[in-house]
Amino acid sequence: MTNQSLSRRTFLAASGMALGAGIALNRRAFGANDRISLAIIGAGDRGTSHIADIAKLKDSHNVAITAVCDVWRVNLDTAAERVTKWFGAAPFTTTRFGEVLVRDDVDAVVIATPDFGHTPIMLEALKAGKDVYVEKPMSLEMDMANEALDLARANGRVVQVGTQKRSEGKWRAAREFLSGQGLGTLTRVSSSVCFNHPRWARDVSDCKAQDVDWEAYLFNREKVPFDPNLIRRWHLYRMCTNGLAGLWMCHLVDVAHIITGATYPDSAVALGGIYQWKDGREHTDVFHALLDYPEGFLFDWSMSITNAAGNRYNAHGRYGTMDVERLTYSGDGGEKGHEIEAGAITAQPDGNHMANWFECLRSRERPAADIAFGHQHSVATIMAAEALHTGQRMKYDRENRRVYPG
């Protein structure tokens, strides 16, 4: 990653926070009749989706959006209009997230910025005593992931990570089946995600320099000249994300953790390349990672955005195979004479990921996708991304919580 040496003074100036701000903890407990005031930080596609989801829960969970932050005026104005319409009052608006975090009338924040902003903004929110909903991947850097986990625990903050599969019942049902040795000894979990259309190729013609707080956007990045692609097509660039590992693998490796009970891989290797989309991208359009887990299985994950065939999520055991996505199983590939009979299991009920966070804000319990699970998927995806970028096998040291080549 670039520009890791930016001073805290520069960081705070670009975020709109005064030096020394963000240290008083907001420990207010929410009663059943207390309204929870929320801020949206990042009002692009994902942030807009969250605004709509929150609006559906505003009465049942007594919540309101009272502040919106986005560096691009187009997003900011559109989000403010929607919030005003759906919640009945105009929100506070700003291009600087620090101006949100110092507000006493903001209880919790939803962070839906490009990936590089997730953990840095979360850290400042935690220091300011705010509870947090943070989009995935939770972190691109180990030091920040460790700091965020420690800070959330020390400050008693409720953090929900946007790995919403944690609220889907099918994966819990699969875990019960597999934990009962339904396949015998589980040795391999294999997943692939594929599509073949440029879903990242957003229009950049309306993204003008005069409408963007560029300093705020690059608050912790290298100070490069304005480029609308870095805002509208940020998924393609290393300064903004660590590629397909962070963008997509975080969900699927999180599922592997759900269904197996695993936490952290021991090692990871990866390969990939830019084979089709010669569009100025810095990240691969085909990617394959292998992660070895101490629980005794190998997780392999691949992604192609050059061909749409091959989607799968399978668990392979000694006596058969499970299609985890469809919750079906059979003796396919099982030891001869010991193959399991084909069958299916029923998914458990789904939960509402955002509603679960709101409920935990009041109960102070840990939510479905608690920050500990975000830390776990961050380790796995950081390892895979580093393995690709360095060409080395990466290992994880659990005691010291560090990723290293070896």
C-alpha cells in the first residue's frame, strides 16, 4: 500500500477532525424508547443501499439518519435528498468524515467508502466512542485490523461487519451437518465466483474536479492529481483496494469459516493475471488462491471476470460431497463402499443484518458479523493478496498477529 508515512496531523486535517478530537467515549446506553441517530459515511452504491435498508427499519427499530458524508457532491446531495424524504428531516452534510465523528448527536456510523477508507475511518469512529457498521473487507492492513479489534473491545463498541452471509441461515445449517461428520473427515472446501461483464465500468463523465473534495478523498493516500476513475472505478487500483481477494473472496472465505468453525489459515499461495480486460486496471481479472487451515482442510477459491461459467461452493469429505450453496449432498467422490446416501437439508431462517446491528446497539451484545469475524476474513484476504503481489507463500503468526512470507 502507498503513503503509509502520512502524519496524523495530515490525516486529521484531511478528515476534518481537530487535533486531539475523537478521544471522549460516548457510552450512552440506549433505552427502548431512545432513538438511535446514525451517520452514513460514503454514499455511493453501497451506502445508498444501506440508506434504503435503514429507512425500512426506522419505525420498528427507532433509528434515524441524521448525518451524511461523501466527498463527491453528486452523491452527497442525492443521499441528503433521500434521507430528507424518508426520515422527514434534512441531515447534516459534509465531505469530511471527521466533522461527523465529533458530533454529539451521532451515536453510530455506517462506513461504506472505497476499501482503503474502511479501517482508518473505523478507528477514528471507535476513538470517538461511536458504534460502527463497516463494509467489507474490514481491513487491508494487519496493523490496522489488530488495532481496530483491540480498540472495539477496550471501548466496548458494537461493530457489525458487512459480511451479510453471517445472517443467512443456509450456512448455519451447513455447519450443523458438517460438524456432525455428515461427510466423514472434511479435507477440502472449494469455491469459485465468475461473471463476464464490466460491472465496474461506471460513467466518469459527470465526475468533475470542482464537485469533489479531493483532499478528503485522499486523506491517507498518496497525493496524486485528480482522476475521476479513482472515485468511480476505484476497484481497479492498488491504492484503493487489494483486488479480488478483498473485493470478493472476503465473503466466500467467511463462509468457509462459518461452515467449518475455522478461524485463521496457516498459509496461503495465489496466482492470477490480467488476461482480458486491458482497461488500465492494476488488479487481476482471473485469480486463484489456496489457503491451508490447521483444522485439517484446504480452501481453494478462484474468480474469473472473463468467463461466467464455474460458480460453485462445495465441501469434500471422505464419504461424499456437499453442494453448500444448494444444501444438497451425495456420495460423489466418497470412499468406495462407504459413500453416503444422497439427500438435502433445510436452511435455517435468515436474519436481517442491519436490524441485528440495531438490536445489538441496544443490548450491547456482539452482532452476527462481529469484528472478530471481520479480523479473521481480513487475515485470510490480506494473506492471499500479499501472496499474489509478492509471489511468495504467506504465513500467519497467531501469537503476534502478523502475516509474513515463509
